[in-house]
Amino acid sequence: MESNGEDASRILREIETLKAAKADIEHRISVLEARLRDIPLPNDAISGVSCSSMSIADSAAGHGLSPDMIYRYSRHLLLPSFGVQGQSSLLKSSILVVGAGGLGAPALLYLAACGVGCIGTVDHDVVELNNLHRQIIHTEAYVGQPKVQSAAAACRSINSTIQIVEHKEALCTSNALEILSKYDLVIDATDNVPSRYMISDCCVVLGKPLVSGAALGLEGQLTVYNYKGGPCYRCLFPTPPPTTACQRCSDSGVLGVVPGIIGCLQALEAIKIASAVGEPLSGRMLLFDALSARIRIVKIRGRLSQCEVCGENATFTQQKFQDFDYEKFTRSPLSTTPLKLNLLPADSRITSKEYNDRLVNGEAHVLVDVRPSHHFNIVSLPKSLNIPLSSLETRMSEISSALKEEEEQKGSNHSGTSIYVVCRRGNDSQRAVEYLHKIGFTSAKDIIGGLESWAHDVDPNFPTY
Amino acid sequence: MQLTLEFGGGLELLCESVKIHSVNVDPQVGEEKLTMKDLLSWVRANLIKERPEMFMKGDSVRPGVLVLVNDCDWELSGQLDTTLEEKDVIVFISTLHGG
């Protein structure tokens, strides 16, 4: 134990020393940044958060690449179809990545590495431990820190010669025009429907090409919108999907490498557009199915002449964009906060703490867990009976026999045995209780907030996911 | 008429999680041609096992579903009026929004 104590104090001292060194370096950086601000640059190249194109000093060869640049990007320069011209264009370009998550992570890393002159990133979220399996730009040290800060630090550590701009805010109609207008092209790496409509509309209004990617489960999709007369998001999807058709990674899961692949392809399309090399994926869509190892590229419709935003007679102005309510249009929130239903009267619900009290008192009851079975396999409460909501109707007999068994064990009569229903967050449990009431189990109650509230209020060691 | 139908982007969940279906669909009695409109009602009656509203709206697909006939958006071939031929591959894919 003594040596452990010594180890701990030695480590603490080392942490203190390193923290002091870190503070010193940060101070020196800010002094240098202040000095840089006072030096006038041609075209106002670096000024605060604005992201105008980087200037490249003229060199003897006439292409403007410095010796360091030639060495760093030599493998690009050696590509006959990319070469000096492609690299110079990249260095002068500016790209905005909206969302520093599963798609944005690899996209940002590649864009920084390959020398895009200015990269901006927008996100209001903080890094969470359950992001790290796919959002490979973030590291454990940044858990709890803003994603843009973490992403910017990673990009700077790969390439200190480019400009990285942090937009630590949620993109919304009041800031989108200002932010997007500073960049040549936009990458949509978001995770929700209203953001996708908003970003596409904003790109149309500002005349910016949009590289759009999406991933969920084991599938991914990719296309380029609003590029040289090609379609916009609304040409393809004039009407938003029903909210029940919009799954999220936090509910449906996602294999980490799948958004990784789509994010890399987004970086590739962005690089092609920025360097004017190759054929961008406009008017076509790439569909990726990881499970069957299949990539399909399909031809999609062109610009719709009657499109409300980019069509011939469209009157969608900047003002209209700012006034447009994307959450109302898509009936889903811009942020990905989980839904909180309130379907039941208060006397048909109990809190997780109340349930715990009844459990401790030995109350005769049956606990039904209505999550899908693969959720139940992750973690469950002891003695709970897993009947997924989708099969509740056909498996009612299992609840009846569980009630009978409990009565025999506890010696209570039928009406004295309660039914409690639990799920992950407390939405499906309410739907299940509604059904149970309808078929005569009128005393069934749901546990408010589900297993998440159990973990929060009763057992902090209970795993959450 | 032999056709290959593929479901993706989550739509496969409506047909018992099977993505690829090799099917035989014939034109209705008295009709010479099989159109996408005919195929949609056949799919709804024979393949969709749950929540049909997640696949169709009215007599077409619901918003957010792309239909591809031989790797080509059905908007380019006449949507519901697209005439199908032997060995055609029809893909129904729900757009993804996650990231």
C-alpha cells in the first residue's frame, strides 16, 4: 500500500508539471496568434473566424507551392491526373463540415491531411464515450469537451499549415447563411432530417455544392447536390418522410466503420470538386450495403423544374430561408434529444425509486420488459420478463402464467399481483400499458423514464447504453 | 414474369428482414403489360408483412423512399407507369439520415 501511495503522489506531481508546461505552451501560442493578427496579409487571408481562401506565395516554378508544401504533398503532385494544379486548387479552397460525428470525423481528418486551405466545422455537441467507436477523430482525453474543439485539435496536429475554424454552435436558420457563405463547398455530416433540408436549402440560396452522406446500421448513402445544375435534396425528397421512418444511430445502432467509409467518400467527393478533378457524384447516388459487401451506384433524377427551392420559378430567397421552420416542416427536432411521451394518467405510472421500494418490500408483481430482445441481452433487471412491444399481443399468455406463478409463490390473490412495464427510456412502456389497460389489465403501470432512470436514480452501477 | 426485388435502408424490416426477393409476377388478367403500379400493389399484398404505411402512401411509395428500376430512378422512366420487363431489378430504398 505504501508504494502505491508513493506512485500516486509521483503521478500527481508529474501531472502538475505537465499542466504547467501545457499552460506555458498555450500562452506562447496566443502571443504568436496575437502577433499574426497584426501582420497585414494579402486578401485579408487570416482574420478571426472568416475563412477566405489561403494565399500561396509565388515561387520560382510559378505554381506557388513552397518547398515544404512540395515535400508534404509530393504523393499528390506525382499523380498525373491531380498534380500541381489539383494541389494548388485544394490549398486555395475552403470546406465546411457540418457535424463532427461519425461521418465528419474521417472527412475532417482527410481534408486536413490533404491540405485543404481552410476547414470549418460546426457542432454544438460534446464528445461522449459511446461516440468513440466510430467518431475516430476524438480521443478519450476529450470526453466531455466540445466536439469542434477536439476535432480542430486533431486536424491541427496532422497539419499545422492550414486554417481550422471552430463553429461551436448548432447550425440553425439564423446563423447558417453567415457560416456557409464563408466556404466554397459544404459537407453534410449531420444526423437528422430537418438539418438535411436546412443545409440543402441554404446551399441552394448561396449557390454552394453540397456533399451529402448518411449512414445507419450497416448501410450508407452518398450523393452530391446542387452541383452545376444537378438536383438538390428537395428535388429528390420534396415531402419529408414520416417521423416514424427516421431512425437514429442512438436507437438503431451503427457499425462504426460504416459511417467511416461514407465519411471518407464524402472527403473524396469534396476533394474532387475543390480541385476540379474527375466526375463528382452528382445526379447519381452511391448505396453501400456493408453486410453483403455491395456498392451500387444508381442514376437519380436531375434538377426538378418545379422544385420549390431550386426550380425554374422558385422564389426561395435568403429571407424565406431564415423564416422557414424546418422542425415544423419535418415534424422532428433539429437536435437529437430523445422523444419523451406522456400517454398515461399519473396514477398509471410509478418512478424507478417507487418501484425499487415495492421490490424491497417484497410486493407480489410481474415486471415486463418490452424492449427488443437484442436490447434485453445487453442488460436487464433481475427477474424481468422480456416480451418485446411488437409481440406483446401474441404473447399475452406468458404474462398470465407469470402472474399465476407469482401468486402461488407469494400467496397473493390475482387482483393483488401488480404488472409493471419497463423499457429503455419510458416511451414503449407507456404504449404497452395502454394496450394492457385496453384488454383488461387496468392496474398495469409503467416505470417513468425506464432503465435510464433506474440507472440515474436507483442503481448508478446499472449500465446505460 | 421473373423479377428481382431488393429492399434497403430499413425497408427490409417490413418483409421479415429479407433484402433480396426473386419473384414471379404476371400482368393482371386481360392486361398485356405489368407496370410499377401493378407491382406495388402486388408487393403490398404479398411481401409486406407489417406496417404497410411505412412502405406505401396512397397508390405510390411513401415520401423518403427511392424506387430504382435497373439502377435508375423511376422518375426517369415514368414512375407508376413504368412498364416492367422480364429479369428487371427493382430496388426500394429508404433514405438514411443518421451520421
